Amino acid sequence: MNIDYDHKRENINELALDMPGEPVRRLTIGWLLLALGSLVVGGLLTIVIVLSRTPYVQDIFPWVDLFHTALVVHVDLTVLVWFLGMAGVIWSINSHSGCYRCGWMALLLCITGSTIISLSPFLGSASPLMINYIPILNDPLFFSGLLIFGGGFLLLVLRGLFFSRAIGKHVTGQGAMRFGLFSALISAVTARGALLASWIGIPESIQGEYYYELLFWGGGHTLQFVHIQLMLVCWLWLATESGIASRLTPRTVLLLFAFGLVPVLMTPVAYFMYDIASAEHLIAMTWLMKFGGGLAALPISLVVLFNLVNSLRGPASPSPQRSALFSSMILFGVGGIIGFMIEGSNVTVPAHYHGSIVAVTLAYMGVTYHLLPLLGFRRPTGRLVILQPWIYASGQLMHVIGLAWSGGYGVQRKTAGGAQALDGIEKVAGMGLMGLGGLVAVVGGILFLVITFKAMWPEKRTPGTVV
């Protein structure tokens, strides 16, 4: 077995990635287990969160502090740890065996940090602060977990920068995909730099919740470009593995990924031009994410969507990869449209980012199904595997539409129970749809975990079986 790759693709223009051999394969599996574990714990907390905001049912959950504490850990696990864990999966696939111990050290630090984050509420951590991007529990134990996880992620990124597979002298399909992964690494480094610049530049007079809001604002916005670039890599990969012919040449794909880096590289400008505590700085970072995210996403998504719709006319059979791709693109489009409807701090805001982050999650789900047999596990099969992305996506779509509808009637974000002031039938209907959709999405998420862990579970052998 080749230590770097098990095989190479015959068609060098295919927009896909080759699978690594040992020992990189084991490291990739480790990151996958971290990502899946974060969904398990975060998913359990989802049930508490959804029920605590659903009309009539919410009266059974009167503990608003419990809602906020659960929401903090849920968001950090299902967005931060899940997304960056899957980033570790994809970056590891694209790495060679250099600095192998660095990869395992990064994974160990991330596992330790996420474990502390998960256990901190049960070990006395409280004082939830609903900060954008990275909500926190204002407690030393929680912060220690967050710092350890951040250290592991930084080591993961540095290893990716120096030990990833080369793009190559000639632009092939795999080379273009590798450049997309490299652009995500550059975005991650920039996000860490923005976090450091914010920490240094925040005036000492600013304390409390607003301090942490400013601390994570710039880095949090820039981190979204990591997710977008990786999601686009997944879309192209899923399209290829679904048998959807690409009308994008490798050079065009590489150029579009380069365009996606433009708003990332403009992030330092926002720091040099404006004070971190100024309204201009906050607005500049928001506009970079709001409009810059479409530089690469829009043209790639339009071409992939066009190819996908055309492929539906052909004889190709359904697949979980195709289901995940189509549903991911729908949620990303809905989330993007809602983003331009935001006015004020109401539940339209979570409607927007739920659509966007669920799109990334669906792309990762599809890639997970594709990777399982390539990593040595069983291939998920059956009609339920094809339906699972649609079940999850339909629930999230109801969840998002319910939030957007309620936001139009002024229901405030980051509230639960009676604090939501559901004093009209429109608000009740909207939040009721949100609750129903959330429960359907929970079912879809559970199905994904059951299907995945079933495929990963060692197969029982009957007595007398020859190995």
C-alpha cells in the first residue's frame, strides 16, 4: 500500500480528491469521530432548546437559564466543533504523512477542549453570554476548554499549510480542489489573526458581554469564509461522485476559489482603517461577509445547480450524495435570501444563519456517506440513506421559515418561554412551525448518526467464518 495514496484517478480533470493510505487514513478517522461525537452531544441539547421555545410546550421548561446554557454548548458543539472537525477530516485527506505527530497532537487538543466545553455546565460553569459566532459561559473552566480547542485548531491549520499535497504545476481537477482547501486554510489563518488583533485592540474601558462581542466579531465573520470554501469543495466533490458532469474547467474552478479569497484578504483593511470598537468596523466586517461570500459561491452554485437539474432528466439513480448536494444548495439559497431581509435583532437573524450553516452540514453529511467505504467502513445503503438528507433539510427549512415569519412580526432572538411575547396568532403560528421543523430536523439528524455509526460498527461474523 502506498503510504500517501491508495490509488489515483484516471481522469485528472475530475473535481474530486484521492484517498490517503496509512497512516493518514487513521488520522482522518480520528477527526471524523470527533465531528460525529460533537453532533451526538449537541443533538441531545437540541431537544431541550426546541421544546423550550415551542408554544404551550415551553411552559414545561420554565428555566430560561437552562435554555441559554444549553444553547451555548449546543452552538459551540454543532457549529464550531462539528464544522472544524470536518475541516480536519478534509484537510487530513489532502495531507501527506509529514509531521504526523503534529496531526495527532492537534486532534488530541481538540478532543480535550471539546470535552471540557461539553462537561463545563455539569461542573458548575454558568453565566451564559449569547455572543455572536462563539457564545460562551463566563467561567474559567469553559474558557480553558475553548482555549485548548483553539490551540488544537491552530496546530491543525499550520500542519495543513506546510504538509498538504501540492497543487501541481499543471492545473488538474484535483489541483483545483486542493487550491480550494488551501484557500480555506488561508481564511483560517486570517480569522486567527483577526481574533488576535481584536484582543490587542479592544480598549481597556470595555468590559463584560460587549467585550466578548467585539473579541469574536472580526474573527467570527472571517471564519465563515472557511466554511464557505470547504462547502464549495464538498459541492464539487459530491457532484462528481453523483455522476454529474461538470461544465467548469479546473482553471475556472481555481479562479473562482481565488475570487473567494478577496474578502478574506480585505479583512486586515477593516482593522487598519477603523477602530475595533467603532460602528464602522462592525459594519465593514458584516458587509465583507454579506457580499463577499457570493464571489465564489454564486457562480459555482449556479453551474452545479444547472448541471444537477439537467441530470435529473437522465437515467442516473438517486444517491445520498445527490440528495445531500441538492438539499444543501436549497438551504444555502434560502439562508442567503433571508440574510437580505434582516431588520433589527429578531429571529430573522437565526433564520438566516440556520439556513447557511445547515447547508454546510448537509454538504458534510453527503461527504461522510461517500468517505465511509473509502476509509474502510461499510457503504451505507438503502432508501432511508437517500431520504435522510431530505428529512433533515425539510425540517430545517420549516424551522427557518418559521423563524423568518416570526421575525417579521418582531419576535426577538435569544429569548425563550414567556420572554418571547407570543401575543398574536401570527407569532404563535410562526414559532409553532419553527418548533415542528426543529423536531423533524432532530429526527433527520438522529437518522444520520444512526446510519453512520451502523456503517462504522464492526460487522458480526458468524462462527466458522474465514477471515
